[in-house]
Amino acid sequence: MKIDIKEMGFGYTATPVLKGINLAIGGNQLVSILGPNGVGKSTLIHCINKILSPKEGVVLLNDVDVSEITIKDLAKEIGYVPYSTTTSFPLSVVDTVLMGRHPHSKWKTTDEDLQKVYETLDLLGIEHLAMRSFNQLSAGQHQKVMLARGLVQEPKVLLLDEPTANLDIKHQMEVARIMRDLAHEKGITVIMISHDINIAATYSDNVILMYEGSIFAVGTPHEVITKENIKKVYGVESEVVDFRGKPHLVLIDEKLKNLELPKDSYVSMRAQETAAR
Amino acid sequence: MIFFLLCIIGSVFLFVYSLGVGHFDCGILEAFDIIGKSLRGEELARQTKHIIWYGRTPSGLMAIAAGAILAAGGGVMQTLLRNPLADPYSMGISSGALFGVSIAVIMGISIYDSSQSYAVILNAFVFALVPMAIILMASRRGDMTPSKIILTGIAVMFVFSAFSTTLMLTTDSETLATVYSWRVGTLDGISWASLGIVSVVGVIGISFLLTQARKYNVMTAGDNSAKSMGVDPKRTTLVGMTVISLMTATVVCFTGTIGFVGLVGPHIARLFVGSESKFLIPAAAGFGGIFLLASSCVARVSGPLGLPVGVISAMVGCPLFIIILVKMRSNVWGSGV
Amino acid sequence: MEKTVGADAVWAYRKDVAKRISFITICIVSVFFVILLSGSIGTTYGFWDVYEVIYERIMGITHPTASPEWWRSHYIWNNSLPPIIISVIAGAGLAIGGTVMQSLMGNPLADPYTTGISSGASLGAVSAIVTGFTFSSISGEMGIVSSAFLGALIPAFLVIFLTRFVGNSPTTMILIGVAISYFFNSMVTYLMITTDTDKLQEAFLWQIGSVSGTGWGDIPLMLTIVVFSGIAVGLVSNKLNLMMLGDKSAKSMGLDIENFRTLCLLLLAFLVASIISYTGIIGFVGLITPHVVRFIIGGDNRFVAPASVAMGAFILVSANLISNLLMPIGDIPIGVVMSFVGAPIFLYLILRSKAGRDMF
């Protein structure tokens, strides 16, 4: 699968949110989109799968303009997991994930559909939640259920809006690793928005850095995540170190003056509690 | 502030104009003359004095007072409940009042001395506060989010409406018409005494809301941050709602349920002065007064018998409301409406 | 090993489906039971008499004119049954309307009247009653019905038309619906206060919602539209499911939400209009039924839709039964019974809901 974005621009009003976007993404890889808040990352993703229509320019999927593909056909090619999903209805996890089969199946739920749902739940390690109510899950579990829903759609391109946002570090690593493995083994192009530069650097094959509605830099993590780029885009000082062949960002706060412990300050475990342990 | 002053000046002019408007034509100067003479206690032709001094003057002033109370109450209610569709009746006041009127008119039951003319008024006032009391009781237990308050209000309203409907079904068509016309809201037949009560309640109530304005601002940031800034959101909400309900019930029991000014008034004020409660409350009050006064002028000229002001304010207010909705989409209230 | 886990789970899911289907069956059986029961209430005839009459009519068995059997058949078939059948159809139709509207708007407090349909119908009916002006230039009893029907369509069309300009989000639709119904209600009020007291009473009675005094002639149109809509909703129920996760998700799963919503709203407008133009505005059944159903069998609309049909019919025919039982005390129309039954359930639903969020 390849995605070509040519001279694309978008704005809700006269002020553009995105302008002059030129991008070519192809191959089975995990691509991360980085950038500060409000820079147009989500908007870019929404323009790829027709949730929004670009004001100018085109988005091509395998050389076909996406605006000419019906939304149902597009759903077979591109999956999408929104940043957060809430529902006021009592849906079970299976019901929720089953919806992802919509582009492929008819009205009736076949055994094959169910099989795929359970395999995916198993892959993400949440099979035990299958019959639970979606609304009763934690934020992290929500995230995984929605990820499962995106996966059973069997897309060739998977767009993820901050899939690791609500997860603890173990689950962040797990989800990122699953995404990377999926990309490499099942031949999917996974594009995810991330705020965690180090997770993105560790797991992504390529990185896109956005700034003020445009693409600032693209390339391998090493090429994009540099001291200069971080300074320019985020406006923070940092040091980028190489760790096991991947860049690793260490933040530096120059304004932090006093590194010494203030006098009289203390935090300690109380004696009784320590003894109890 | 400028907006508020403009509203006040506007109301004064409109009020003066409104004295002359109506089926019985009379010039503005003549109207003034009559008022002046009445104040000095001079003798006047009965008819003119009756129309101007006992009819138009108090009803015009009542339009201003009622409009100010309803709009200011609506503005605060929208802030407290964080819902653009809230209005002073969101607590089910109108349905409670209607029930009170129904049992007074249809069954002849009232709180105090049903033979008196104020029995209906008293009934309306007391029953208007019953839904509020139920909501207050319900909110003692468990968490009462703004939406739950609104929905409880709706549910209580449905129950009361069902009772009123049952009563209205059992009665003859004449009595039904009396009850129904009460429901619509009118400014006819307002006495100086009732105007006095409403004005006093209005001044006290609105002043109280103004003293709370800072708290309301803090609450717009959400319950948790309000708490962190030392404002108890639940308490503030309930106190605010109680005050608004008392004010509204006072208006309702004299005029019936005049709709829309409490809903649209604050929205229009918000377009001019923003959402800061300190400015919103006076601006909404000013605009509400002028809006209702204008409606009552239109109502008076709309036919030989005139129409109830409630109908006019809804007919004018609704298109305005749609325009506002379109304009403020995602601006003032965000997407989380 | 992993395969068998999957197979087990598939079996568990299927078992759950079987439960849902049996729930629907129970509802349907209950509806028939209540139909027979209602037919015998307030008459000298018994439960099985009603059954026999229906059986005879269907099988084409006739009795000699004016024989006791003939009278029995005539009375039950022409007097008792039409209101009962209409409450069944109306209940089914309003409940499925509620199911669709709630899913479309992603709002569990939406009901079939959310786009202002009831206010339009009121305006149509009241203008026919009060001024004799009808939107359809038909006069008399049918004038009220046809005028209410056409009036009911106006707000729906306005909402659809306006949202084409200001964006098709559920919130906007609900707000515009509210605004339009305020406007129409003020016109209704205007008409009602300017008329004489007898017409006021007639108009007032119309608004409450009642099935008494209906005949077989009222049934065909309503039945046709309800059956058609029921089938249509059943067919798109898998798409309705997608709407419950929000617009973005639905779109990414291949649903053209703008057109889908417009089509569904049109269907709903006709469905609801066809019912309330005969019965007046019966509240709550469309709001509460889907909740009761979802509470029991979960949120999958492929099952909620048929279950709502059965449950809605059951609830409204029971309300009709209660209304008949109250006959000795006074004539309490079905609409009022529904309010008394529905409002407390509604209150319970609110207080039970965990966050009570996104209700408007």
C-alpha cells in the first residue's frame, strides 16, 4: 500500500489548519507522526481516510484519488482508531469489536467474524474482557478494545490517533510492539500519532515531524529526532543520545536553577509502615 | 457595561412609547400628563386614567421586571447547568405552577382561603416550588451532575403535567379554557401591588446573583477546578437554583409562564458581553426587560383584544434562537453541548 | 489450544444470541396474551371468547345475523379490537422510532419526537380542529388526520434542510429540533387561545394521545408504514450499530453517515407521522422501551430493533388495558396512563445512569 499526499491543504474556516502537505508513505512499516499540540496531526489523519475532505490538493491511495473511492471500499483498505471513544449505550466488548467487521460482512455475524474477533482480542491480551460491558472498562482497556476494532477491519493501512495515550509504560511498549510486528509481519502500513518521542523513536521505522500545519521533517528516527529539530518545533532544549542504535531524547530544562534539596524538606516512610512490610 | 446602559435607556424610551400604544390611542405627552396628574392625585376622566394608570403603566413596568428576572435567571441557570438549553423553568417550575392553578381552578382546593382572588396566585407560587424541593431532596443523595439535575427536572415536570392533564380532562370546556389561558403567560390585569412584590423580589434576587458572580465564573472551569479554588460547586449550584426558582415562581404566579425570554435573552446578551457572569447577569436582565416590553407592545397592537405576550415572545424568540444556534456553534459552548 | 478457546467463545456468543431471541419470543407471546385479556376487560365476554372471535374471523366462520354468536363477534371485532390493535401497532412503531433516533443521535435520551415531529403534528391537527384549515384540503375527521400527518413532516424536513447548512452533527439537530418545536408550539398556543372553549377542549384532547374511538379504517395506513419501517430498520440495524460509537468511528468503518442519517430521519418522519396523526401524541413509550430492552439483552441493534417492536407493543397495549380498567373511575386516555407509568421509569433511568453524560 502506498499513500501519496500532494499539495494538500485544509481549514475549517479561512485560516488553514494544514497547508502544502506533500507526503509519500509506502511499505510495511510503522510510521509515527510527532509534533506539538494543535499542529494538525489529527486533521492530517482525518484527511487521509475521508473523515474530512481536503480543501486543496489530493490524497492518493495506490494512485487512486480517495475522494473517488466509496467510503465503504475505503474502510476495507484503511482502518482508524480515534483518540477516545465513548458510548452511552450498553455495548459489550464483542459487540464493539464486531462492528469493525462491517466493511467485510453482511447483516449476519458469521463464525468466521467471531473467530477473527476472538483472535484479535487474544492478540491484544484482552480476551477475558470479551463479554464485559464496554463502559465499565478502564481507559487503557478502552484503548485496546478500539485497537482490536481497528484490527478486525483487516485494513492495509491503519491510522491511530494516540493509541498509547492512556496506557502505563508496560502497555505502551506492548501496544507499540504489537503495531510494529503487525506492520512487518502482516504487511500493514501503520501510521500513529504520538506524543511520546522516545516510544516513537524506539519502535517506528520512520518518523514524520509536523510544525504549524506543515511537514517539518521526515525520515528515520535518527534523521528526524535531532537536538536542532526538537528545539525548533517544540522550543525546548534537549540532548539526543544514541542508545542501541536508536535516538533517545533527554530533556534539559535550562531555566531550572536550583538543583539542591531545600533545607528541612523530607519525605520518608513512616516507621510503623516500614515495619509492617 | 455600555450594553447594559443602552438596554436601560432603550427600556425607558420603549416604556414611554408603550404607554401610548394599543387599541385605545393616546399620545405620549398625554400619557405623561395623565401619569403626572395621577401622581399628584388630581381628578381625571375615569376611562383614560383606568387604561393608562391602572393598565398600561403597571403592565409595562411588569414587562421590564419580569423580563429582567427571567433573563437573568436563565443566564445563571445556563451557566450553572452548563447547558445552553437551560432556562429559569428548567426545574419544572412551570409544570408545578400549572398544577397549582389546576387544582385551584378545577377542584377549588387551595393553600389558603380559596374564596379569595389571590388563592390561585398563592397556589401557583407554592406548587411552583415543589419540583425544586423534589430536586433538592434528590440531590442530597449521590452525585448530582448538571445533566442529572436537568433530567430530574424534566421527569418531575412530566409527572406534574400528567396530573394537570388528568385534572384538565375531567373538567368542562370553560374551566379548561381558564386554566389554559393562564398557562400561556400574559401581562394583562397586573396590579400595582403585584408589581411591587415582583420588583422587590427581582432587585433582591438579581443582587444576590451578582454577589455570586465570581463563584459562577470559577465553576465554568469544571467541578474539580472549582473545588480547588475553594468553591463548593454543588452548594453553589443548589443555592443559585433555589434563588432563581423563588424569583421565577414570583413572576410566574402573577403572569403565567412566559417562555423564551429566559432562554434567548441570555444568549443574545452573551453575544455582546461574553460569558463572564459579572457582566452577563446585568446585560441579560437589561435585554430581557427590553425584549419582553417590546413583545408586549407588539402583543397589544396585534389585534383588538391583543395576544398574550408569551405567544409573541416565542414567535419572535424562536427564529432568533435558531440564528444564535447557527452562529455560536462550537464557539461559546464548544462541542460538548 | 488457541483455536479451541476461540470455538468456546463463539459458542458462548451464540448462546447469548439464543437468549436474546427467546426474550423477543416471550415479548411477542405476552403481547398476544394482553390482546386477548384487554378484549375481555369491561365486557361480559371472557378471555377465550376474544380468542374464538379472532379465530372465527380469520378462518372466515360466520354466524347467522343477530344470533348471540353474531353479536359477540360483532361487538368484540368492531368495538373492542380496533383500539387494542392500534395500541399494538403504535407501541411497536414508536418504540422502534425511539431505538433508531437514539442510535442516530448517539443520545440515549432522544425519542421519536426529537426533531419536533410532535409539535408539527399538533399544529396540523389543531389548525384543522380550530380553523378548519387543513394542510391537505380534506375536511372532517380525515382532515384532522391528514393535516396532522403533513404537519408532522414539516419539522423533520426543516431539520434535515437546515442541518445541510450548519453541519450534520447530532447536537445541532437536537437543538434545531427543540427550537422548531418551540416555534410550532407557540403557534398551537396562539390558535388554542384565540378559539372558543369547546374547540379548545377538542384540541387539548387531541394532544394528549388516545386510541379510543378508533376503527378498522384507521389501521391499514399505519400498519403498512409500521411494517415497512420495521423491516427497513431491521435491515439497516447493523449500520445503526456503527452510529453508537460516534461519527468519526462510523465513518472510518465505511458508513456514509450524512446520507444515512438523512434517510433514517425521513423514514422516521413518515413512521411517526403515520402513528400520531391517528392517536395524538403518546409519550414515553418511544423513550423508555429501548432502554428496557437494552438493559435486558445488551446494545446490539440487530436484536434491540425487533425486541423493541415486541416490547413497545406490549407496553402500550398494557397501558391501554390499564386505561380500560380505570374506566369505572374516569376516562383516562392511554397518553396520560403512559405519562404516569413512564415518568417514574424515566426518573429511575436517570438516577441509575452512572454519569448521566452527553444527554443533550
